[in-house]
Amino acid sequence: MRQRRPSRAIVLDRDGTLMHNCHYCRDPEQVQLLPGVSAALGWLSGAGYRLVVVTNQSGVARGHVSERQLARVHERLRRILVAEGIPLEAIYYCPHHPEGSRSGYAEHCLCRKPEPGLLLRAAFECGFALAASWFVGDILADVEAGNRAGCRTVLLDLGTEPRPETALQTPAYVARNLPHAARLILAADGRSRRKVEPLPLAALDRPCLTQGVLRPGDPSPIPTAQWVTQAALEGAQ
Ligand SMILES: [Mg+2]
Ligand SMILES: [Zn+2]
């Protein structure tokens, strides 16, 4: 008899959630996991959650990244994680943008977050239950996509997002980083008895950081700086 796979998944945004934000990353050498990511994914995978990535890559529509380059970037991400013993089941991306310059990609689509299309497709193709799953991302569009798809959601606070004004944009939890999010998820689903507190929504009531003007390929200054501080905090607990 074929073994049934668990129906729960952690769906993850890519940039600013798993890897350092890089403006339209097209070089596999620029793939760099954020601190604590492999540990957090290891806990989640060990608790029986399948791991899937859902990411907006409008750089394709804008002509900054080819799908071939994107495939190499994703292969590198997958290999880095496999080397850490973490199986990534699938990576889904939206290559579209209504203001794109490449024909065939410059369109309004149903897969660019905050639309839930990619999540729905991932759940259908991989065969996991959205209601038993979580979506983790670093911007409110991630939260909205996850909520619209019927997942529970966690917002990683990189300092860039305001407090949400609608229920659709409101996450179940705000977390400092992925290890913090993983602990919140494991506790909420009764898979860990370790006590863990989310950040309050009020933590988002402060001036939002912006990354300024970047060229394609530039690393984003914000999450890097934030995460160094957050990783230090995480380690100090
Ligand atoms: Mg992101
Ligand atoms: Zn799309």
C-alpha cells in the first residue's frame, strides 16, 4: 500500500523569508539563506509539514531575469537546502506583472500575490490541505494571499510593513524571523509544548523602512540589517 503523505504544508515566500532579499536576483551565487532558516525548516519538516515555496518574480515580466536564470537560482536554493537535509517539495513562481515589458508576461494574472492562485495551484498539484497549512511571508501581500487561499498566516516583521487595515491582510501571528514563526506554528498545532509569544500587531505601528532605489541584482539593505539584529536576539533567548 502506498504511504499517504501528510496533508499539511508550510508554504513559504522566497525573498526576505528564506533568502536575503536581492533586487531581481538572477545569479545563483547571490542565493544566501537568512540566519536560522535551515534550522527552522528542519523543525517543521521533522514535524511532518511539507515545504513549498510560492514567490512573485515580476523581474521576468520586466525583462530583468529570464526563466532560465530563475531556474538556476531555484536549483541553487534547492541544493543548499538539500545539503542541510531539508527537502523542498516544489517552487512555484509568478513571472507576470501588468507593467512588464515582455510580451506574454505583461498581464494581470491570478497568480501574483496577493492573488491566491499560486497557493491554490500548489495545494492542488502537491495534494495538501490549505486549511491544515500555513503561509509565511514578509509582506502584507503574502498574508493576504495566504488568507484568501484559506491558510493560516504568519508575517515576518522585517520592518517594512505597516499595521494591516483589513482582516484579509491580518496574519494569525507576527514573528521576528522564521525560527520564531516555526515555534509559533508548532505550538499552535499542538506539536510543541514550548511556550512562545508572537509579536503584538502593535509592533508594526512605527515608520516603515523602505529599501530605496536599487538596480537589478543589488542586495536589499533592509532585511540584511534587520536579520543580523534579529538573529542576535534569537540566539540570546
Ligand atoms: Mg518576500
Ligand atoms: Zn502571475
